[in-house]
Amino acid sequence: MCSLMYLGEGVVVVVMTVNDSADDLTASPESSAMQNQFDDSQAVEVFSEDRFETILDSIADGVFTVDTQWRITSFNQAAERITGFSRKQAFGKLCCDIFRTEICESNCALRQTLETGTPVINKAVYIVDRQGNQLPISISTALLKDSDGQVIGGAETFRDLTLVEELRKEVTGKYTFADIISKNHRMQELFHLLPQIAECDSTILIEGESGTGKELFARAIHSLSGRSEKPFVAVNCGALPDTLLESELFGYKAGAFTDARKDKPGRFALAEGGTIFLDEIGDVSPALQIRLLRVLQEKTYEPLGAMESMRADVRVLAATNKCLADLVKAGSFRDDLYYRVNVVRLLLPPLRDRKEDIPLLIDSIIDRFNRLRGKDITGLSTETMTILLGHDYPGNIRELENIIEHAFILCPGGMIETAHLPDNLRPDPPSGGTVASTLTTLEQMERRLIEEALKQNRGNRASAAKSLGIHKSTLFRKVKSLGIELPEKDGRSTRHT
């Protein structure tokens, strides 16, 4: 490792520290600049100011130093490239005038280091370059001392994260659509359909098990539609008895029943010009189905106790965790209402059929709970992730959220371990010296995901690779290296070794 000491009169001491650790031998320039202690294993070399500038210019990261008055005393070529200011323009200027970040006024990292002596390492911030562009960077700071150990200024290194940020946005954008996260090929197909569906004003039926995100899809359709500036009103049709649901949907007039002292607008009136989302429409009684059919056919409805009909300029989105076609066959759901509702049908796959999404969903949930609860949970241990990948999730994404929330309560910070999971997911204690979990390595987890993908796609390698988000040649290499059996056309299985 190395540290910098400015001795005055254009002389800088570079202290090289010999360390047996492989990590230290490959330390980044900013982490190297943090070492200020000497021991018998250190060698000291003195460079002229010109040679020191040559060394700084060879560093890919931006580097600048300041004196105790916060005026810039050195500025390397990488700093010129990232900020847009030349070395000549930067020399003698206050660092906040050149290195403009959102923390300069209130939480300056270099000031913090000069006041406490504690370095800041890899802090993510944004700067504004000379052209006025906002750039993401990471910064690290260190003290500058003279030969007597007196602090004479500070040094800051910074790295341009623009490419990293663009790659992160590209990956996130690829797997995210209007707060819905998935890399599953069936979900990706739905993502491509949503803009086209949103443009029309037809009724949409969203089918899927409880917890699969039906309301998220409904909100996405509304936000992409021409009605996005108007209200989105959600009603859970299965949560209210028929009499209450009717007044909730259509409202009532004063005097319609006891205690109805004034008019109350229903959900259709509140959603005027926008979208109404009828969740669990399969639970609506046949009597109320007739009134809903009239709204869809004639775009009119009557509040309870009203003498005149009201127009309804509302787009209807419906959802159910049941198969409406089966309900029609059983006679519990009107076929004419079914055909009015089922203009366009979206079928959301359960989480057990899109397990490649579980790590993405977990990262998103952890990030959200960290912000809400002010915690610093970094992720899941390998064994914990293995357990969650092997679970079938009858409650789907809602159940996964509950599991992570439970873990947040028990986990003080760092990694979520198996001990932080709900009781029904914790592995049984080992008996007779055997390991309870059958999947204990990343290789086994990968094998399980590939086998699940091949099973879901009936052995179609191209479709399985697409669902996993990898190229089919990559899948073939992994199948071969893991010795996974592939079904042949005649129905037999072949093991690749």
C-alpha cells in the first residue's frame, strides 16, 4: 500500500508498504492513499513535484489535493477529464467551486476527514461538471501530513460511475416494468403487451393466484393509458357482502335507506374519467352481476334510491384468483358478463413457475425495507437463499414479502440467516451428523433452477434459456458441466457429462 506526504518546496514522499495479503497487493489507488502509519516493512522514496504529477496522471481515477484553506494544490488528468476543468483552471480555487457535489455545503467528506482524521472510502455522490451535467461518482478521502506529522491538507480520489450507473439502469429496465419485476419469459411477453393494451379502452380481465400482482398490472395499464391523469379506484368485490358492495360501487341518494341523510357517490362516480379496478370479480353474486353487465353494455348505472340513470365514463379492469370459464360452466357466473369482461385476458404465472425472479424480487424487497426501517440488511446467506428458492409459495409474491419482513424484524443487520426465517421454513436440526438441507452450494442451486426451467418448458432448451435470461449456448455448457439429464425426442433422458 502507499500513502502521500507533502514535505513542502515541491517534494512529496510516497510511502510504499509491503504486505503479505493478496488483497492489499491489488488495492485500488484510493484505498492505498489511506495508509499513513509506518513500520519496519515500509520503504520511503522521495519524488520531485514534476515526477509526482506524472505519477498522479497515470492513475485512472481522479485525484486532487487541497490545503487547509480548501484551495486546490494538485489536480490530475483524470480529474480534468471527469470534471471538465483544466488543471490551470482548478489550481488555487476552492474545491467546492470545481468539485461541485450535493454534499459540499452540508456534509463535505473531505471536511469530515480533516476534522476527525477518519478517511471516507467509496462514498457514492453526484457532481456537476463544467458543462452542467450531473455525474455519479464514488469518492475517497485522506489526510495530507508533513514530515512532522502535521496535517497540511487533504487528498480526495474519485471514480466515474457513469458506465456502472448506465449498466445498472439497463439491467433494471430490462427486468422492470412499472414497478413489476421479472425476467421470466412469460412475464416479459406481458410487459410487451401492456402498452398496446393500455392504448385501447376495452375491459381487461387479469387472472392469477392471490399475491401474483394483479393490482400492480392494473395500475400499470392505467398509468400507461390516456386516463392516467384521472383517478384509479380499486374495489375488492370479495371483501363486502352484496348489499354493501352495491352501495359502495354505485352510491346512494339521501333517504334511500335508514340513516342515509345525504347523497354518497359510489366508486364508479369517484373513478369518473379514469379507471375502476374490480378485484375478485368472481365472488360477485348473480344479482349484482346483472347491474355490472348494464354498466359495461350501456355505460350507465343508478345509485340506490335514484330516479334517473347516471353516465359512467370509466374504464373497467377486472381481476380474479379463480378461473371464470369454470365458474361459467358451473353456472355461478353469467356467460354474458364473462364475455363482456373477457375482452382481453392476462394470465399471471404463479411465483413457483418463475423462480428465476426470486433473487430479483428479494433484492427489491430488501432495498425497500432498508429505506422504510432504516436498516442495513445486505442480503441473504447461501443456505437461506437455497431455502427460499426451494419453497413453492402458495401465497406468491405477497408471501415472499411477508417472509422478508419477518426476517427484517429478527435480523439486526448484515446477512439474513436461516434463524431469521419463519418457523415453517427453518431447516430441521441435523440428526446423526447429516446435513438437513439437500442444497448447500451455489452449484446445487444453479442446477435446481436449470432443472426447473427445463421442466417448465418441457425440455425445450431455447425456451428454458430464455426464461433464465441466458443464451442457449450458455445453458448447454451449464447442462454439460452439471451433468443434467435432458429429454430426447423419443422421451428418453440423456445425461451430459
